Amino acid sequence: AALGMTTRMIDGMGQLLAGNYLRGMELLMPKGVGDAIKAYRTGTEGMTRRNGDILIGPEDVSFWDSTLQALGITPVKQSVAYEKQALVKEMDDNFRDRSTKIKAQYIRAMRESDSSAASEARQSWTKLQEARVKNGYTKQPLSDLLKAPAEQAKRNRNVSGGAQFNKQNRKFVESQV
């Protein structure tokens, strides 16, 4: 409990320092007071992400929603929004992880000149793209897979002293060796 409270207070201080005064105060105050501040913030600003993106506009937050929020009960609209966000993140992560694994499989097959394994990776890529489209995502072009070995080789060339660099930080990374 003490660790949770400490983490919450540090987060609250960070929010205050970032200029997010209401969000910071809701984290620093006891739960009941924090819930009331959150209800006010949600009623005036809407349901927002930490970066300021508005997920539910203030015009869509009813007096009843604010009352429930002040009592520490998450309104249905917000619960649904949280569930949707979690589902989107889960799907994004799933597709990104599967794509990464297939690219690694393809890179390994190309490095080992294993045409059978490369073909298998291309088939897996095609099935992944079908799943993406079926779930409402856009299709990733086959060229993303075919370029993966060259992109890995480029990333491997962009290493200095064990740290990877890009155009923006190359001089800094190279100066640290």
C-alpha cells in the first residue's frame, strides 16, 4: 500500500510540474477528494489521455456521469472507452509482435539461404495480412517483409560501441565511444 501511495504521489507531482494541475491534484489528494476533482475535470475537459488527447468530449459527460465519478464509480461511457482502448492496444501489440516474429524468421531464412523457410515466412506473412484485414486493419505490403533483411543490415551498420544510432543522434553516439 505504501509503495502504491508513493508511486501515486510521485505521479501527481509529475503531473503538477507538467502543468496538469487538476490531474495532479486528483492524484495527490485522498481518494474521495481525488474522485471529486476527477469528476470536475472530466465534466469540464472530458475524458482525456495524459498527452491531452480527448477521448470523450465534455459535452458527452452528463451530470449523472460526473456524479458517479465523484462517488468513485466509473461511469459506463468511461468503462467502455477503457475497454476499447485496451482491446485496440492488445490487437496492435499482437499484430506488431507477430509481424516482428515473421520478419525475424524471414531474415534468418535469407541469411541461411533456406528457401523453404523463406517461403514459409512469406506464407505466414500472407496469413497475418488476411487476419489484419479481417479485423479491420490495413494490409502491410509484402515489401515490408522482403526489405527486412536489408533493414536489419542497415541497423547493424548503425552501431557504434554497442549503441545503435540514427541520423539525429549519430555524432552523439559516436562521441561516447
